[in-house]
Amino acid sequence: MRTGAYLDEFDFAIAQAKIIYPEADHSLLAQADAFKVIKDGKLVDQEVPDASSPAGRLRGVK
């Protein structure tokens, strides 16, 4: 899936949540981000692997 399509689908899912839960605090939904992860019960930015780590070296491989 293209990155743009993934982001469109993510935005669509957030819009659905706003309709399904109209009483929810929509400012909390605004914090959702397709590139965040849940860590210790909080939304945080994903950590980018160090280029010297095995995961970091694989990032450039296609």
C-alpha cells in the first residue's frame, strides 16, 4: 500500500471514530498519528533505529 493511501485510510478511521463516538473528546483524537506508537499507555513518536543497529542498516534496503 502506498504511504499516501495508508495515511488516507488512517484519517478515514479517525473520522469514523468521531462519528461512532460523538461524545468523545475530539481533541484527544486529534493527537492520534499514524506514525506514533503506544508505549507505557501513552502515544509517543516511534524511535528511529540507529544506523549502526541491524534494524537501522535494513532501513535502506529495498
